[in-house]
Amino acid sequence: MENNEALIAQCRQKAQEWLSPSFDEETRKEVQAMLDNSDPTDLIDAFYQLLEFGTGGLRGIMGAGTNRMNKYIVGMATQGFANYVLKAFPGRKDLAAVIGHDCRNNGRMFAETVAAIFTANGIKAYLFESLRPTPEISFAIRQLGAQCGVNVTASHNPREYNGYKAYWEDGSQVLQPHDVGIVEEVKKVKIEDVKWDLNPDLLHIIGGEMDYDYMCAVKEGMVDQDVILRNKDLNIVYSAMHGTGRVLVPLCLRSWGFQNINVVPEQMVVDGNFPTVVSPNPENAEAMTLGMKLGTKLNADLVVATDPDADRLAIVCRNDKGEWQILNGNQTACMFYWYTIKNKKALGQLNPSDFMVKTIVTSELIAKIARANGVECFDEYTGFKWIAYRIRVNEGKRKYIGGGEESFGYLPYDKVRDKDAPASICLICEIAAWAKDQGKTLYDLLLDIYKEYGFQKEAAVSVTKPGKSGADEIKKMMEDFRACPPSEIAGSKVVCVKDYKSLKQYADGKETALDMPTTANVLQWFTEDGMKISVRPSGTEPKIKFYCEVPVPGFDGNYEDANAKADARIAEIKKSLGL
């Protein structure tokens, strides 16, 4: 890290404040050790900024410091959040918040801290009795008529992380102006301003009754129960990946009618250290190893898994050789959209007012499927809160029938306003049951989609740049791309540029406006041969992400050949962009 004396002095000053009696002895010792260290790297990384809300809320490595997840940052964030809620609903006497947490270390302590602070500010706190899936928190906010909510989770991040997702009264993660307003309130809070003392009269513990209501709601994502009843013995292997899906996913599957559910026992153990995986991320094939081993032993039809907070899912099915094939997020989403549209149409359930949603970095094949079937598919920013935004805008006027994003998140019904893995796993199992009716597998259905709509492959390339210097590098990369956009990528001419920061589109020598609810630091390049490349800094991790989408013309059913051609093209894109 560069030797910036002014920055070091600023960080030392902030760290000195954390030596006051307002902080516990363990925290003071950790901070003093940073101050005493001749290498200022840890000190700077822990104190150079205040951990802020990004696309996923508050998220960071656990430890002492303003840029770390600890009870003091959680406390100040909650006090600021409470202050904002009190201002947003002036005079209301029945304000309420829903609080949940996942399996991560310190999760229960953070959740109880959040609940205590809300009650100390006169806001009723509905605290889940133990860990629960993220979508159930979203559901409970709407079900209980609460004004806000907090879920303590770092989703699929490595074990050293924890986080804090802030929700608004519609059950969605906070959007503008609320996210900006909350951050401004949090910035005003000093540690001595935090009201820590629990008001027991305002604390309500919730659990089983909400589980039941949530499971009933999940069934609204079902398209055709007769298909399930004909294939109730579908052989399913499920892994909770040490997290919150361990109870409700098997129960939801049974409530839909599936009877042959087998679990990965080692990964049903609640453990924030995630001992059986390198990273509890369904995007990583390694995390599915134990599930596939059990699937092979039991001759399962498919293997499914949820990430620690059960908002994302992973799916493994058998290919044409009988081998396990991991579906990526775009393939999974395509299958959800395709099946929902095809079978709602066949059952006479598809209406002109029905709509679906995807994010701008998710496969264009989805939009193609929707257009071909007369279903409007909205494009929104990355982050499921933007899909929730579109549902809210259309509420009461049009019916939402599904939406998702490439990062393994999907929502097949509208009672929740966040990614919902329990519901999505039930639906993918229904799709597998429907395929079995046709004498096919999920893999066969994927090939059918490619034959009908064209083969294409998507790949995400993440460049990690940790710390302040990394954040500066990422900022410079985006500035350079805007100042000197590529005229061609991998030998194909760039024919359209979309800049969501300026909300301008440049194509055919013309500049037009992009119709989006707000600006975002995202660039997209579209090429003459149908490629799409999207670039955006991550809102939750020290990364800049490149999303590459490559069509392969003339798909004849040979998946391996088309995949190899796409991989070669993606390698050319990476080389062209210097990645």
C-alpha cells in the first residue's frame, strides 16, 4: 500500500477514538496492536473509510475498525437506520422491524444487537428465533406490515465476512432515496449516540408460524402440480452448505409433492466456518463436490444446493453421457423463463399483462425467449433490489411471473422481494419432473432451448483489487474505459456503447438516452457479431467484473463443440481487453 502520510495520520486519529471506554477491552487491544505495528497496511484497511451500503447492503471482513464488521459498526448503522425510519414515518406509534440472520460467526450476536437498538428507539423488533433464509425475512416484512428489516448475512462470501442487508417496507433491499438517506444518518452517528439497551416490551420472537406462512406462499411459484404428482419419486439430493436452507428447503419440496429427498449430511450441520468447502458459493464447482458424490451413490436425477443464506441456488443434472453437469446461472435462468412461459401458455395461464424481469448483465437469450412468446421482459440494474423495484412499479397493474439474474438468483412469485432459493429449487425440481414426463433430463431441455433460440455462452471475469489502492485502481480503469472506449473487441467492431453513468447510448453515430430509474457505474459494449461485454465494479467486494456473452451460430445439438468455440472466443475477448 502506498505510503500516504496524510491518510495514515487520518487513520491513526480514527483508531485513537476506538481506544475510548465506549469500546470493549478486546476491541481496544486489537486496535492498539494495529497502532503499534510499524506496517500501517492493516490500520489503513481497517480505518480508511466507513463501511457503507453497496448493492448488497453493508458487508465486510469481521474485526475492529470503521471498515470492518463488528458490533459497533452494526450498532452505529442500526442507530442511523432507526433515526431514518423515525424521520420517514413521523408520528407513527406502531413502527416495526424484522430481524434475521444466517449461520455466520457472530450472526446471532449482531442480530440481537440490531433488535435491541431498534427497541431502544421505540421500534418493535420481530426477531427470528434462529437462523432463517433471506427470502423469509423479506416475506415476513410484508406479512407483518413492518416498515423495515435487517438480515445479518454475507451471503456467499468467504468465512471471514459478515454483512447487514437493510430492507424497506415492501420487503426489498433499500433503494434510493432510502439507501442514501440511511447512509447520511449513519454518518452522523457517534458511538456515544447509540441506544444499546433492549426494551423487552418491544421485542417479539417469531419462528414456526412464519415458516408455515412462508411455505404456503412458496407454493404460489408452482406451475403444474400434476407433473409433480406423476413424478413424486424424482430422486433429489440437496445440500444446505452449512446454512439456513437445511430445514425449510426439504419441507418446501415435500409440500410441493416430492417424496424422494436425500440430504448431504456433512453440509446440513450449521457452521459459519464452512468446513467442507473452500468457499460457500454456488458459483464455485468445488462447493458441489459432496453433493455430486452422494448423487452418484444414490443414482439421483439431480443435485441442488443453497448458499448459506438460501437466496442463491446451484443445480447439477446429468448430461447425455450420464455424467454430472453443473448448470451456470444464465442456463438456470433461461430454463426458468422458458418453462414458465411454455407451460403457463399450455395451461392457459399466460395473460397479456404478465411480465418478467432480468438484469442488464444477464443473458440476452432470456429476452429473446420472452419476445418470441409475447411476454414483456424488463431489463434492470444488477442487484435483486432492482427486480423488486420493477415488481413494485407494476404492482396492481400487471402480474409478475418470474425474474432472475446470472448470479444464481431467481424469484418465481411475488410474495417475496428478494432472491428465493427454496422456491426456485422447488420450481427446478418441477421442471425436472416435467422433463422426465417427456423422457428427458434438464440437460436435454437446455439443448432444446439452444436449438430453438440459438446457442450462446456467458462468462464472468473478476479482477480483484483489495484495499484503498485497489479501489483507486478500479476507479481509474472505469475512467479510462470511458475516455477511450474500444472500437473493436476480439476483432469484431463495437456497434453500440451503453454508459449507465451518463445514461447515454451511442450507436449508428447517434446519441440517445437510456431509460433507467437512476444512474449506475456500468459500461456495456455490443459488437457486430452479437457479443455483449458489460463492465462494472462490484458493490460488495473489492472487484471489477467483466461479463462476456458470446453467440455461436448454427447450433446442431453438439454442446461440447459449441462450448469449445465459445470458450475460444471468450479467451480472445479477455486478451483484447488485457484481462
